[in-house]
Amino acid sequence: MKRQMEQLLNFAWLVLRLMPALIWWAVAVGIGCFLNLLLLKEIWPNTPQAEYVLVGLMAVCALLVPWLAGKTANRVAQTLQHQGSTWYWLWRLLMVGSFAVAAVITLLAGVLMMVFVAKSSF
């Protein structure tokens, strides 16, 4: 049991090391924007546009996370010893799924942005 727990902790440490630095920045900035939105009236009372900036910044951070999660899954799959193992294919499946979700979310965000811009120009 102790050996299995040690292997699990080593693997978790490997995954954390393989995560790109940008994902940590995106998560930290997203959490910061969320907390600023919760306390919007107290922190930004004289800045009416702060809400739009914070929501936009949080949306950009949310768009980055699935792309970076796919990159992390790809890095983890490359480090596995047995390239044909079940874990290798599960990490590859996670990578493909993450990139697919990220592409759909990015396309939806692009369409919503175009609708918003077209709506505000009239």
C-alpha cells in the first residue's frame, strides 16, 4: 500500500511539473478577476468599466485553460514508458478531448464576440 501511494504521489508530482507555467498564470488571474467581481462595489466604486474588463479577462483565462490542459496531457503521454500502454492511450484521449472542447468553446466565443460587436455597432 505504501509503495502504491508513493508511486501515485510521484506521478502527481510529474504531472504538476509538466504543466505549462501559463496555466498557473491563467488560473491565478481568473481567480483574481472572480474575487474582484465579487467585491466590485467595494474595490472599484468609481470605475464603471471595471466589470467589463474583469469579465473579459476572466473569459480569456477560461479560454486558455482547456488548450493548456491538452498540452499537459500531451506532455504526460510523451513521458510514459510504454507507448502502447493503456495509460498512454488514456492520456492521448484526454488530450484529444481537451483540444476538441477547447476548439468548440473558442468557436462559440468567436461567434458570440462577432454578434456582440455587430449588435453594439448599430
